[in-house]
Amino acid sequence: MGIPQRYGLTVVRVEEGTDSKGGELTMKTEVLIRRWVGVVLGVSAVLMVLAPSALGEDVAAPYWRGDSNSTWQAWDFLSVKYNSGTQGTYYGADGGSSNPYGTPELTAFAPAATDYQKPLGPGPGGAWTLLDDNSMGYRSALDVLLPNRLFSPPESYKLVRVQVTYDINEDIPLVEPDTSMDYAIIPQGTQIIDLADPNWAVLVADFRLEPNPDLEIIHIVPPLAIGAKSIVSEVVVDTICIPEPASVLLLVCGAVVIVRRR
């Protein structure tokens, strides 16, 4: 009876009493290879499970994500959150986050619970319907609140990227940083990225805020027109403080050294 050896997907059978390096070594090799294949399959399974929640419709991550003084947060709307009347707040980001400065929040202002539907959208969660109906005196909104780092020398600023997955059969939503905050809002451009699902796309909006605030509020709303309607299934927000405080400190130290040498 032979002892099988697995190398990747190839099976080699060695007869007992014969060897490539001795029967005992062959059996040890068999055990080691089995363990190696098991580890690879286990890691692959974990990646397959994590991939949907980690990727979702997050298709335009900025190159600086993960750098010092950056934040990242995503909402997939895996469930409906109503805490009073028609307001629902997601404390924390149910699609994942990395924000060392506090807990990000998203509040849905909607006229009725039916404005949340699940499943709906290309991802695993649901979607919010945002309406503008001045005749009834309301305008739906998704309001994002991001705790952040305060760093405000005159030359500092903050970059913000917002990704909004929306139903292309309805109106394109608007992304508006709050204008009541103590910073200037400088739009850096927008783009639309098509998804594999032909009914959905991602709106990518970039902003520059000057000077660096310690808190950002961003409104996602339907167009300002009676009867306007937008359906949103995911929101992803990235921010970064520029220049980084450590970089400024290095520049200051360098200037001191130069002055001393002179």
C-alpha cells in the first residue's frame, strides 16, 4: 500500500518499503504538506469571508489612506437605526472604520421608516431613499459627523474624500460639507464610477478644508427640487490632516539648525 504525497495539486504515491529519502521521511513530508495545504485553504477562506465587507463599493480609496493623521469610515446600512421619530443614528461605522480620534456617526433624517429598504443595492446591506418635497416641508438627508484632529497653523488644511453609492435610475445625490463650520470649503472635483451592477454607481467627491478642523460634518442630500429623489446604499469617507504635525516639527527643527549654523 502506498503513501500519497501532495505537492500543490499533484499526488505522488510511494510504495512502502521504498523511498525517495526513506519511508519515515516520506510520512513526515506527507504530514507537513497536509498542514501547509490546510493553512493556505484556511487563509483563503478567511479572505473570501472578509472581502465583501472590506471592499463593498469602496472603489476609490485615496492613495493616502492609512497614513499618519488619516481617518477612514464606511456605512453599509446593514440594518435600520431609528432612535426618535424619523431620525436614525448609526453610532460607529457598520461597514468598518479606522478613526483614532473618536466614534464616527451617521444620522438619517427621513420622513418614514419605509425609506429604508433591505436588501437593496450592490452590497450586503440596505439603502436609504432621500426625498425633497417642499410642499410638505422636509428634505431627507444623511448627515455624517467625524471627530478628527485639530491642527491649525496658517498653512494647514484637510483633504476629504466622500464616496456615495447611489441608484442611477434616480437623481444623483449631492455631497455638501457643513457651511456653518469655521473653515473654508474648496471643492477639488467629482467623478462617477460605474459598478458591475448596471443599476448602481459611485459618486466620488473631493474637498479641501482650510484650516484644519477638529470635526467635520458632511451632508448627503437629494437635489434641491420638489420631487427630487436619491437612493443611497453606501457611504465611505476618508480624511487626512496636511501637513502632518510631525512633518511641521521636522521643518521647524531644520530651520533652527540652519539659523544656529549661520
